[in-house]
Amino acid sequence: MNAVNQSQEVIIVGGGLAGLACAVTLQEGGLKPLVLEADDDFGGRVRTDFQDQFLLDRGFQVYLDAYPEAGKLLDLKLLDLRPFEPGALVFDGKCLRRVLDPFRRPSHAIESALQPIGTLMDKLRVGLLKLRASGWTLEKIARHPEVSTQQWLREFGFSEAMIDTFFRSFYGGIFLERDLRTSSRMFEFTFQMFSQGNATLPANGMQEIPRQLVSRLAPECLRTRSRVTAISKNTVTLDGVETLASGRIVLATDSTAIQRLLPTALAKNPEWRAVTNLYYSATRSPIQEKLIALNGVRGGLVNNVCVLSEIAPNYAPPGTALISVTALGNHDASDLAQRVKQELGAWFGPQVQSWQHLRTDRISQALPEQAPGSGSFASPGFRCVDGFFVCGDHLSHPSIEGAITSGVRAALEILK
């Protein structure tokens, strides 16, 4: 039997955003947490690798600077957030069409209105939706009737053309699915965040978000390469060889790990959405503006393309462009990188053939499933199960904001 080491005030299993937000809040409240992370670094699904002088996030991610709880906890000025332009380039099968937010870029209002992306009524409905969203709160969204995003958009009056050419690709990149089966509450929340602020990238990569939280914790509160293999009422066992004790244990890992450690914590088996992300370097940018490019037609491998170095120059060495390409789902074909380049030749022309493939990330657990009926927005964002505190974005809503909110609320419950 393993000897039990000295008792800890609070043990947090998992060093992703939920666990780190929980730890920071506990420390500021006067408790000393111990964060146990199985991987070699903190951040969970928000990680950035430095490879060949490029900053490569693990999957295309952005930070929405209107997030309320994350904005309270983080020092956004220190993150040096670099904003996208409010709009997109939409590939309609022939060329890329520029559509900018006319409310933020009024000088482009006529140009955007004339683009064949949806109807004029669709664009007027976007304005009406922005007006309605300005009065929403999370509490109000949680009380709204819940259907799929596709049904919600149809009931609001958007045309099938607008849904197919814009919403499926734009929100496909957010929800990691183009069927728009995601809860309408998640759509309402993200639409409100885009309306109130900007999509951004931290100047030095997405992992700067968890690194900032780590920097606020005492070094003795942090342990990496510490995989928890079993838990009991007041103890956790690490890799089967070390046991730590605490009267307060927080499970802040992903839903699959929680099911392994505490099956009673989840009402159903965890479901995940997968994504495949490819990185290329180029001598010149195919999109020389701070916009994301979307696939506005059905079929094809690519959902969206972004030149990250246009948004945040530190992502690539001088004189080089870093291109991120998102394909929804798991794609394991050995010639995937070449097939993607061939497809994007129709978007950007022959320059694509000179792109150099840097890396492909196949992320099978990229985002928790968020179908109607999950009830996440109506919940407190954490659970108390069999004496354990359980938190994570799967109990709130799958986003950076959801993870941080869940961790903070669990910590406040402990501090009570």
C-alpha cells in the first residue's frame, strides 16, 4: 500500500483553463491549492508549440475579448491581443467575396450589401439580430427556448442561401460541425460575444492565456507529469505509486478523464467533436488582410483558412506567412496536405503549390458535444458529486469563457 503524503488544503486534478482558474481564485481567497497536470505543461486544449521559428497553436483557436468572466480574471493588456477585422472572405465556388460588418466598418456597407452572400433581407436580419443580442445576458439566454442552431436561424427568417454560404462555414469553425446541430443557446452566446467585441489572438500564441494564470500561482502549487490514476474520498493516487491527501478535491480534467475517475459525475457518456488542423508556410500571404476565409459551398475538405501572421506577426519569422487550414473531423489520409493544397488552388491560385507543409494536428477531443437539451447554460457550471467538486467547460459551455467560468464558480463554492 502506498504511503499517504502530507495533506493538501485543496487538490485540483487537471491543469487546463478550468483547473488554473479554480486555483487562482482559491489562492486569492486565502487557500493553497495543488494543481496536478498529467501532461508536460499546463493549458489543457489551449497549447502552443514553438517549431521552426513558428508559433503553432494546437488547432485554430481565437479569444473573444468580450468574454465577461475571462476578462475579469485575465490581464488582457498583458496578453497583447491582436484583433481580426470584423467580417470574412467567403469562397462561393468561383472567387473570394469580402463581407465586412457594416456597423463597425460603415465605409464598406455598400460593398458588403452588394456581395452575393445571402439576400439583402438576410443582411437586414443580421442587423436586427445584433440589436436584439445587445440586451441578452447569460441568464436570459439560459431561459430562451432551445433548438438546434439550424432551426433557430430558419425560424428567425434567414434564407437557406445565407445559412449555407455563411453560417455553416463561419459557425462550423466555432462549433466544429457544419450541420448546425449545436444548441441555439450556444449560437446566441457566441453571436453576442462577436457583436460586443473582437475575435483576437494573443501576440505570442494562445498558450499565453494559461501561462498568465500559471504565473500568478506559487511554484509549489504546480506539478506537471503527475497523472492521477485513482481517487477516493480524501486521496488521489498518482501513477499508482504516490498518494496525496486532501479534504477538498476538484476534478477539472476533461469529461473522458472524469468518467474514468468518477463515473457517477456524468449523466451520460462524454461525446467529442474532432478537428484536423494543417499549418503551411509561404513566402507571401494569400490573404493580405486580417480576415478569415470561409468555404461557402458544400463539399470539400476545407472549412476555413486564416493567415495567423497577418493577425499577429510574431506567429511567423519575418518575411514568412503562417497559414492555418481547418478541416472538420478526423482526416488520416497520408496525402491530406497535398489534397488540401489542390483544393485551395481554386481559392488562391497557383501560389498555393509553393506552400510548405509544417504540421498536421488531428485532435479527436477538440470540443465537447453541445446539442440541445444539455442544459449547460442553465447550470451553475460545476457539480458536487460524492464529496468531489467537478468543473470544466463540458459543465458550462464549450469555450474559453466556459472553462474559466466553471473553474471560478467551483472555487467560490469551496471558499464559502
